[in-house]
Amino acid sequence: MQRLSRYLMAGALLGFALGARGDDVTTQLAAKLKVRPDAISPGPLPGIYRVTVGPQVAYVSADGRYLIRGEIIDLKDGSNLTATQRDAARLATLESIGEKNMIVFAPAHPNPKHTLTVLTDIDCGYCRQLAQDMTELTADGVEIRYIAYPRSGVNTPSWDKAVSVWCAKDREAAYQEAMRDGVVKPLKCDPAPVLAGYEFARQLGFTGTPIMITERGRLIAGYIPAAALEQALDQPGDDDLE
């Protein structure tokens, strides 16, 4: 899976001034990578800097020559330092999208046992299966927040369906109806929430759906039946399920 957008890194490190130290490294790396300075921070190893772009985390050497995409494990306690930072980056990106741009189905219980954010496509069969499981999941205390991800892209039939559901007066009812038979009454309004979901999924590097993110930032790629999904949500740890 692509861990950092290729377009961001392609050629970005060429011509980096060698020998910079301290804040100069952060400033020059940020300029070369075309990211905000606060996207660059000292990494867990000497001479290595962490780069956080949306939900992605990678590392770059202080001299700007080497880009590292992978996991850094602390052998002292077995903790996955990269997973912890990546989970936090995913949650920060979701926070920036905001619940106002999601279709939320609250659980039967006043305090959710789990919160699951799902990138979904109306024309995805597995997404429809997950929608059928929703009654069971919410009854067991799982809050489900849907973000549109029409995989076929902007201005395609799937895109138009996602926008129409978002533009409906009752989005929850429109979503449920769409996931039953794929039929959506054509509507138009500001498509920004759909675009936000589409761009987020592309940043994650996935083309399949559903893509689920737990309240801890853990990623679950693909459909899992309700009982197995709840078991996965109950399990501790930061490892993704792909």
C-alpha cells in the first residue's frame, strides 16, 4: 500500500542543501517537500525526521537524500512507533473533515461503545452488505459515521449518487435507501463533503471499499461480518487489518 503520496515526494528532495541542522533542517525539508513546517518533526532516530502528510507518515534523512517508508519498532518494549503516529494522523485528518461532513448513525445506547468511520461507495456491494449489518452494529453500541468515497472519481455516476444522498433533506434515510437498491433521486448542492472523502481515501492509498477507521485510528480495509467486526473493535493494539 502506498504510504505517502508519490506526487509529493517525486523529485522533491533534489537539490537539498546538505549539512543543515536543527530548525534549518525542518525549514528546508518543508520547502522541498512543499508541506507546512509543522508537518516535519524530529523522528525517533538520530538524523531522521518524520513527515506527516494528511493520514500518512514517512521519514526522511536530515541531509534530504533518503526517504523511508516503513515501520519503526522499539525493541525495548515492542511498540510500533510508526503505527502510533499514523493512527494519530488519521484521526487528525478525520477531525479536520469534521462530523458535519459525515452521515452519522447513532447507537441505541447513549454512550457509544465504539465509533467507526467508514469510507463508503454506493455502488460497492460490500458497502451495501455493511449497511445491512448496521442495525445489528448500532444495537450493540457502535456509532457509524459514513464519509462518501465514490471510487470511480469526480463526475461519474457513483459520484452523482454520493452527491445526491448528501443533498437529500433526510440524508440518513436517503443513504439507507440507496444502499438497498442503488437508486438515488438526483439532487445537487455543494459537493465539498464528497470531495473531502474522496481526497482522504486517495491519501490513504486505497482503491477498494469499505475502508473503516476506529476511534483509535486503526484501519480496517474491506468488509467484515458484524460479529467479527465487533470482535476486532474490542481487541487492543494498533495493527491495521488489511
